[in-house]
Amino acid sequence: MHAITCGTCATGTGTLRVLPNRIFECLSGHQLTLQDVDLDGGHVWAVDVSGVLGYVVSPSFSLEVIAEATDDLAASGDCPDPAYAARSALGKALGGCLDFVDACCAGVVVVLLEM
């Protein structure tokens, strides 16, 4: 998990910790609400065991990366350098798996929908 730092502090290095009222606050007293947390579609917020606000790659995005890597691996035989293409696909799949595990360790709930 990557910690989200306070954007108001001059140094921008203060981590934000959760308060009992579900507001996040840095050591300088600057506060952030959940509505103020704006991440791109590939990331979700999480709070670690010490109460620090952070972000991880979204598990659903990680699964999409793994699926794309699987397709890339299947098509690697058609590439000019099949061994390189296969290694690249496996590296991509490994990255997706590590991001997925990171999100699960941060307590992000994974919801799988059956189609």
C-alpha cells in the first residue's frame, strides 16, 4: 500500500491517519474526508492496521491485467520473438498478481460477479 500524504502541508510528507469520525488528519491538523479522496479508476483507497490512509491497485483492474497477460501469452507464438513475448506476458501477469495480493493484504474486498 502506498501512503497518501497531506497535500496542504508545506512539505507534503505528512501521512493521514483515520479518526473515530471517519475523517483523516495529518500531524499538522489538516483534515481530509472520504469525498475528498480522488483516485483514478485503477486505484482504490485503503487504511492499514496503524490507521494510515493509502491506496492500492484495484483488484478488478489487477484481474483485467492478468486476463490480458494470459491472452498475450497465448498469442506469443505468433510473435517474431516468441520467447521474449512469453517472458513479457508472464512479467505482466506477475505484476497483476502482486498488485492483487497487495490489495487483499490491505483489506480491500474483492467482489466477483458471474456473467
